[in-house]
Amino acid sequence: MAKADETYKCLLKDILSKGEGKNDRTKTGTTSVFGKQVRFNMQDGFPLLTTKKIHTKSIIHELLWFLKGDTNVEYLQNNGVTIWNEWPDKDGELGPVYGKQWTDWNGINQIQHCINLLRTDPDSRRIMVNAWNVSDLKDMKLPPCHYGFQLYTREFAFTERVLYYANSIALHGSLMDLSHTKLDNLRIPRREISLMWNQRSVDTFLGLPFNLASYAFLLHMFAQQVNMVPGELIGNLGDVHIYDNHLKYVVEQLTRNINKNPPHLKLKNADNIFAYKYEDFEILNYEAYPNWKDVPIAI
């Protein structure tokens, strides 16, 4: 399966070659295509782009902010994150956006519900979170772009568990005396977990690299909490566009060489999925081209 930068570059090229000019809410203008899918195997490394430096601090803090159920920008601003600064009211409120929908949809914590199902019914086809709450859209300063995701697990064959054990713990001696029970005692995962997110509007140059990394972080968190191995990350993308004022940066980015040694995530364990802290996330082996400092944002 292609690495993150290769998949991303292919998508940019596809938009440039097949996309059509389209008006948009911001009056900026876009080159747009409709209906794309991107897939990433977490065993290929953590999907952070190396053809431009991605600001992981903003991504991690935003994700933790979602999981807190917070809808006020104060937490983000206190941690130096400015990506939501264009939309709040004078009190910093954004209305019932992602965090509210994820953790309190009419009193239901959808994230915890997923954790419960993963532990009790991991083959369920209902392990989903939805942020597109139609009755609340009118009160949101910005309706959800990535509006829902689904989790999927599969059970490992015994040989897959043994190989996972051998690769991750550098097993010594014979494998013949192992059993599922012994592997359970060693806390070797029985299942792989994958995540697929759906996104109606995709700012491919600025937004998509953030969305990709954010859901990759979230997948690793779910996996750790239920003792599973991260598998695939899949994005179903609706209106996939490049803003006209981003085209020159895209053209330059496409000339940059891909780093063949992908980064990896080292994640400290937390008591539950809502207890992670920024310091629990460490990106290893991340080397990337510098990002541009003057990129305009379509508001």
C-alpha cells in the first residue's frame, strides 16, 4: 500500500488534471473533483506528510479538545493553537460543534459507546460516531467538514499473533510452545482495528493533512484502549478541492522528494480515551520540508 506522501501527491495530481473550476462559500474559487477515497496502512508508518512540515501540536490539541467535549476556543488559544480563531463569537463559543456531538449527542457519549462496543461486540457494524446533527447545524459557527467515522475490527489468525509478538518483542526461542491462551496472558492483541472517516468538504492543501493525522492519532488511541493493532485508515472524500490561492504552493510541493523513512508514533498509555495529554504523544523520525508561512486561509 502506498505511503502517505505518495497517496497525497496522487490526489493532488488527480485534482489538477481532472478537476473543474467551482465557486464556493468563501468566494475564493477552487479546482474541484467529487468522490475520492484514500487508504493508509498504519504498519507503513504514521501518515504525516514529509513534503511539508505538519504542525502536530495543533492537531493533537484539537483532537484532545474534541474529546473533552469542549466548544470554546479558550483551551486551544491557551495552548497556542489558532486554527479555530476565525469563527467563534465574542465569548469564544463556536456552538455545538465536534466535541459536543462526539461526547454529548442528546446525552449520549458516542466515543464511549464505541469503546464499549469494541470490548463487547467487536464485529458490530454499528461502531460509529456522527457529527452531522441536523437539528444543531443552525447553531454551529462552522458545520462539520469531517462529519462521521466508523471503526472496524478483524480477528488475527494465530500465526499473525505470533508474528506480531516476534516483531514487537524480539521473541527468543521456539514458537512451538505458544498458544492463544499464552499470547492472551502476554497481552498480545487478538484483533486489528481500522477507521474510516467521511468528509463532505476537503481543503486538500491545508486541511486534509491535518484531518489525516488527526484520525490516525485517534485510531491509535482507540487501538491502545482496547488492546488492538492499528490497521487501515480510510478517508471517503466528497468535494475534494484546491483553492485557487493555494495552487502555486501545490505546484511547488509536487516537486519535492518524498522521505522514504516514514515517521512513527510513540503513544503513552492513558487510563481511558479521554485522559490522554499532549505529552503522551511523541513522533519519532519525522523529517520534512519546511512549510510556507504565508498561506492564506479561505474563511
